[in-house]
Amino acid sequence: MAKKLNIFILSPFALENGRGGEISSIELASGLNKFYNVTFMDTNIFTGKRLLSTNAINKKLKGLKKSRRLKFATLNVLNRNFNFPYPWEIIKLYRIIKNQDIIYTSYFNFKTILMLIFFKLIHRKAKFIIGYRKPLYSEKLFSLYNLKYRISILFLSKFRKRIYHHTLSNQAKKFLENFYDPKSIIHITHGIELENYLDNGKEKKRNNLLNFVYIGYLDDVHKGVGVLLNAIEEFLEENHDLKVFFEFCGMGPLEPKLIKLEAKYPNYVKFNGYVSNDLIPIYYKKSDVFLFSSRVEPFPRTIMEALASKLIIVCTKTIGSVELLKNKEFAFFLKELSPSAIKEKIQEIYEIWIKQPIKFKELQSLAKEYVFSNYSFIRELEMFKQWISSILKQM
């Protein structure tokens, strides 16, 4: 009997952060564990409030035991956090890594890259995979964001042997192909566990109201929620008799503004606060339209979840949303992130809902069929297995 492959997966942040990256890393680790010997580890780095409970994490792990987390020291300078692994933690990590055949981690910062190169030099049999979950460049040409990625990419190009790259977007893959051998780069998008979005008859969409929902972090810098709230307030001021309802799930700096909007329009707006990950499908399923106002997004998991729940999408043109929804009838792209553009799309969808109910339901069905056919976690897992097999042939 052939020996099982040993795979090590490191999440660069604490799983309790509960963002798309953390959830996807849990799902990938537990999925691959059915076929390989998987060791899974996270760190003690928190980027905000803890959003994923221990019970929710254990449920997603599906029996996979997580190793003790890698501990970093945190230094706060001018309201910015800098994280450094303790020396003894690096030793502990190497003791684990030296027995692994494949090591996978998402890009975090340049220190992570240096640590990875160090392990690569002393562990010459292993293959290393770097996952890129963020856009690889900013529109601001001379930004620190661009500089950080350029330095890392150029540095890694000097140590390219036995290093592979996983991107969520095709745009990122094409960008990396300027620096690395295209054969070392693969584009595998997220998939979602579709069993969470099967029709079970428990959550019904309201037929007497057109229900819009936003699920995510409540800030304006990245998620554009400030513009979205201004648009909804203006829309409700201008339309007093429309059968619409706006629901929000999430947390963030714009909570006070949302609470005021709810108090002003209690019959049209509801703020649920933070909703645990296992309950989110309930809010999708009882809604009709998903509001996506992000300014930058590499590959939006929330859009896939919304599609799986038969939601029509109103969205900004980000790298991820365009790649996922280009030329799809059920996607209504904003020409720009502005209150007027958002109000225009809300009105357009409302007219279809009122005047063409059959078409509206057809669009909802097409949305679900699309994500069920193309973005299941089973499909993502199978693509990873095939990629790992191709890597093994080079070992």
C-alpha cells in the first residue's frame, strides 16, 4: 500500500477572524484530509473582533485535529501592528514541516516569505505552495501595497524551484506569469459547500416584498457601505410606497450610521448585527437581491453564497465580481460606486419584479444553476487533488 502524502496547511491568521480566507483554509484542510495526512495550523494574529466561534470552527474541521497555533509577538507603532514570530516558534514549526511533503500557506507579508525560503533551503524534498487571496496590485501605482508585492515577487523569483503559486482570480494568474513559469501557477477558485444551500422548505422568500440583503463588514474604505447606505436613504426618501425591504448582517465602523437609518425607516430597514457563519444561509434564502458594494475584491465568496440561494446580484465592478459574473443576466453591474448608480439598479430590478415576475423568477433560478454547476467545494477539492498529483510527478 502506497504511503499517504503528508500535507501541511498554515492559515496566517487566527481562524476566529472568520473571514473568507480563514473559512476556505478550514474547508480545504478538512477536505484534503480525506485523501492525505493533513496537518493544519493557524496563528494567534487577530485583525479585529472574533467572528467565528470554537464550535463553528470544530464543525467545519469535521474531525480534523488542528495543531497548536503558531504564536507571533505584536508590536504597535503609530497605530499600526507589526507581527514577528517568536524564535522558538520557528523551531517548533520546522519540526513539523520537516516531515511534510507539501506545505501550503497564503501570502501574508514579506516575513512569511523569508520564513518560507528558510524552510525551503533546509528542507530540500518538500514542495511549497503560496496562495494569493488578495489583488496583486493597487490602482495607486506608487503605493506601499504595490511595493510590498513587487519586492516579494521579485525575491521569490530567485528561489523559484519547488515553489508553486495558487491564485483565486485569473487576473492574478496572468500577472504572476510575468515573473514565474506558467506551469508553476494554477488558478483554482473557491467553492462553497452546496449542501448548506439546498432547498429545505424552512426559509421562504417573502412574496409581498422585494427583499435586498447585505452581508459583510460594515466599512466604506473597502466595502463601500457608506455609499450604499446613502443610496438607500435617498431611495427611501424619494419612494414612500414601494414594496421593498433592506436587511443587513455584519459589524464594523458604520454600525451607528446603519442603526440611525433603521430608526428612521423601521418598516424598510433591519439591522441584525453580526450573524454567526452557520446561520448566514437563513438570511440569504429569505432574500431576493444581494447588494455587493466592495471597492476591491479578488474573488467574493459572498456572491457565490448569494447565487446558491437564488439571489439576483447588484454589484460593483471588482476583479472578482467581473470574473465571476461577466455577461450573466442575473448580475446588475453598477457603472460606478455612487448613490445615483445604486438607486438606478434598485429601481430597475424593482420594475422587473413588479412587471415581469416570471422573468424575475427565471433569473433567480439561473443564478442558482450557475453556481451549483461551477462553484461547488467538491469541484474545488477535485482540482486541488489533480494539481497535487501533477506536483507529485515532479518529486
